Amino acid sequence: MDVDLIIHSATQLCTIPPYAGGPQRSDHLGDLGLILDGALVVNKRRVVATGTTPEVRAHFRAAREINARGRVVCPGFVDPHTHLVWAGDRAAEFEQRVAGATYMEIMASGGGIMSTVRATRAASTSTLIAETRARLDRMLAHGTTTVEVKTGYGLETATELRQLEAIAALDRAHPATLVPTFLGAHAIPAEYRQSPQAYVDLLITEMLPAVADKARELGLAQLPFCDVFCETGAFDLAQSRAILEAAQRMGFPLKIHADEFAPLGGTRLAVDLHATSADHLVTTPPDEIAALGAAQTVAVSLPATPFGLGHHDYTPARALLAAGGALALATDCNPGTAWTESMPFIIALACRYLHLTPAQALVAATLNAACAVGLGDKVGSLTPGYAADILVLDLPDYRHLGYRFGGNPVAGVIKHGEIVIGTL
Ligand code: NIG
Ligand code: FE
């Protein structure tokens, strides 16, 4: 059969098989579907076959070939939790934190998220697009081919909608696929400090319907996710429930920021509402870990956040897996707690602080991450039928992911069957 592309002679090809069409859960996590001297066949933007190089050569002839000898080939990374659309930076706050101020103290004194909200409101949409594009370029260069992107630095209808427009524009213009999330419930904006309930009402009665209208106007295939920062100083459990239930009634799929600092019950709420994912999960109590482990909701761990804050507590990943859970990894890329565009760095952190093996971390950064954004049947695996989103890593063995850190192992990135990074 004649096909568009064959990648052959990979020292290790990691196909990362889905389990029952979904994530690798519990002790199944870490099945790389490894093929030595592997080859991969791409036709019309999709994977059509995998096997050893001799097997593939016996059946296919390609217009173009890539020799991956001495290299690892795996699916493109999926980054399922980022706050990528913002203006400016918070380097001055970082300096204060290093000198001893806490993230919550800075937030309570009007800095933190509100400081980025002020900069984002003041920026034009084209500035937002330009600043976000630079971050997306770095993500793609580090191997991320699909990325979830949240709003949440507008906290007023017009700016939240401009953030959504920026996400949609970049999805069209950039090689990476962007998955939008509405996070109008990221903080109580300063002008509602005295009447937080009025902001919750605004979210429900004005902002969510406006987001649904905007999604239709932008021609999005489906509604964005709706996310809430359930946290002391942000939205309490009752407010989080009210917002997420209203969103669910309007047809939004759900996500939640739960247990980043204080355990408010957000993880159980995510399970109750069948949220697609529950994210952060640092201070989650054991009974809620057990409930999450038994649920379909994917647990998204963001180890760059405690690392970025200089904290010592991380997601209890092994307990979550022991409870039967599906674990994914993300950067949380944002200007306050975790400015990194690199999934390889997240894998290195996860091996050390979540005690994942490199194989477990790689699956959590690909297939399981895709499941955390509802795309587990389309990306994150090199099974026939999946998108031809492929990395060629300049590593002799997949375990060098995690083992080595601080550099960029990506030699080439293929998106929908086309080379978008590297010469290969
Ligand atoms: O995931 N938790 C809330 N949001 C971000 C921080 C955002 C910011 O500080 O700007 C987080 O850590
Ligand atoms: Fe976040």
C-alpha cells in the first residue's frame, strides 16, 4: 500500500495503547506498547499501522521516510491544564516570595491573580495573542502538540470573551491544537470583594450564557470546559457547586481546581458532578482520593506548582493509583506559580516527587492527559486511527525522559502528519 509517511528504525517506539478506549488506570499505568526497531505508518494525518521495521516495510511504501535510528518515537505530549493567555509577568512577586512572602499573602494584598487580571484587561487582543503565541511556540518545541488553555484573567465578561477569541485564533493559526476552558471563576475580582455572591450570580446569569454564545459564534465544535478555582480566598464549596451545576445544566463539560492549598471538598464535588478532570490534588484527604480512584474523573497533577512555590507537598499519586485512579500530568503554565512550557520537565518532577516511573509519567503526559481533556480517543496514543501527532526524541531509551532534566530532548515534532519542528 502507498502511504504518506513511514518513520522507521526507531530504537524504541512507544505506542501507548488505550485501555478499553480510555486511560491507563491503576497498575495498568505505564504500558508503553514498546516496539524495538519500530516503525510507524502515517496516511492522511493519521496513524494507520505500527510494527517492527521489517514488518512495516513488507506492507507499505511511502512518499517520504524518516530514519529514527538511535532515537525514541512517542506520541506528542498533551498538556491538559494551562493558563496560557495572559499579559505581562510577576517577576517582582517571585522576588517577594523568595524573600519569604507566601502566595496567599500576596493574593490577599491585591497582587497575585488580580495583578495579572489588571495587565490582561489593559492588553489588546492582538497583544494577548502575540504573548500567548510565544509560549505556544516554546511548548511545541518541547513536544506539546495538544494543549488545554483557560481563560480566567479577565473576570469580566468582555475580557473573558477576548481570551476565548485569542484561544480560538491561535487554534486556527498555530500547529498545536488548543482546547478551551472558561475559568471566569478563577478569583473574586477586586470590584466584587464586598459582594462575592454578586460575582457568582454574574458568572451564572451573564458570563456562562455569553460564553456559550461566543462558542457558537466562533464555530467551536463543542462548548469549552467550565472550571472553578475551589479554594480559600477564591470560591468556596457552595459557590463552586452552584457555578459548576449551572454550567452543567447549560451543557458545559466540567473541570475543577481542587485542594491546591486547602481541602474544601472540591474533589468529591468533581466526582459527584462527573467532571472530566479534578486538578492539583495536593491536600486531598484519603477518603476523597478513594472516591476519585473509583470514578471516571481523571486526576490531573501539576507538580510544577508546588515546585514553583518552593513547597514540599505533591499529589499523592501512588495512593490515587492504588485506589484505581487515572492520573494525568500538566504544566499549569501560568505567571504566578508555575511558568514552564516544558512537559519533559514535568515528567522529571513527577518521577522524583510523585514517585512515578518514567513509563508511568510518559503515559500520564500523553494518553491519560488526552483523556483529561476529553480527547482520549483521538490523541495521546500511536494506535491506528489516532492523530499522527508524533515526537522523535534525541534519546537512546525512554527512561532518559525523567532521568535527564532542564534541557530539551525533542529532535522533531510531527503534527497531523507534517513536520512542524526539526529537520528529521
Ligand atoms: O493553578 N490556582 C489557580 N490558578 C493558578 C495560579 C494562577 C496565578 O497565580 O496567576 C494555579 O496555580
Ligand atoms: Fe491552574
